[in-house]
Amino acid sequence: MMTKVVQNQEMIEREEFSKLARVYHGELLVYARSLTREENTSRDIVQDSFVAAWKNKGKFDITRDFGSWMRGIIRNKWRENLRKNKRQVSLDDEVLESVEAEMRDWQSMRTDGGPTVFMKLELCLTKLPHTLLEAVKSFYYDGDSTDEAAEKLSIGGATLRKRLQRARVVLRGCVSEGKN
């Protein structure tokens, strides 16, 4: 009888963890990608982080934010990866803190029961002028380097970077509308 109770408790914990993983997975991938600059590496780090979180779920303080806890694990996994792979470039603490602050802002925009930040972002992308949208798609969606994207769009690298900067400003404002 006691074994059945323990099994039921483990199943409930697994379901709750799975729900949290589904809710946070997308933004954790974005966070990892901002650290690694590589799609496959970021996916591996997020997956390894969820495994580590599951193994250490007893250490999670339920009064803390799950996303923040997971980002800490991801940072540690990223640092491990940097030590193993010397070709990757490390970010200094100031840049890392800036990325963390950005993720906290994005996470705060997620509303329970309402559209996710990613749904808002997709809608906002449709409102971008064509030139900005092309730059965003080439650089962020297609994964082209600055030089590749600029060449594809037949513009200079400085022009591409300016378009991306303008697009980020417009998208941030659009996604933030109605936040309060």
C-alpha cells in the first residue's frame, strides 16, 4: 500500500514538472540561444538543464520563480560547455546580467490565460515594415550571419544592423503594449 502512495506522489510530481517544462521551454531556449549563439548547443544545454532540474527537484525552493531557477541551471551548464569547448566565446558578467534582466522582463510579460509573449511577438511581426521584417527573418529565423543576411538583402552590414536595431525597438514596444 505504501509503495502505491509513493508511486502516485511521484506521478503527480512528474506531471507538475512536465507542465512547468512545457510553459518555460520556449523562453529557456531563447535564453540559452542568447548565451551560446548556436541552435543545437542551446537545445542540448536546455535539455541537460531539465534533466539536472528533475534530478535536483527536491532542492527547488517553491517560494522562488521556476524560470529564474532554470536560467541559473542553464548558466551553469553553459559555463560547463565553455570549459569543455574553448572555441566558444564567453560573456562577461555585465553582459550576462543584462541578458538575465531581459529574460526577467520577457517572463513578466507572459500572462496566465492570455496570449504568451511569443504569440504577441508573432502578431507584432506582421506589423513591421517589409524592410525590417526581411532583416528579422533573415537574421533571427533563418540564422544567417550579419554578412550573409546583408548580402541576401543586397544591403550593407551597417544598414542591416540598423534595421535589426529598429525592429527590436518596434517589437519591444508592440509586445509591451497593454502589459500593465
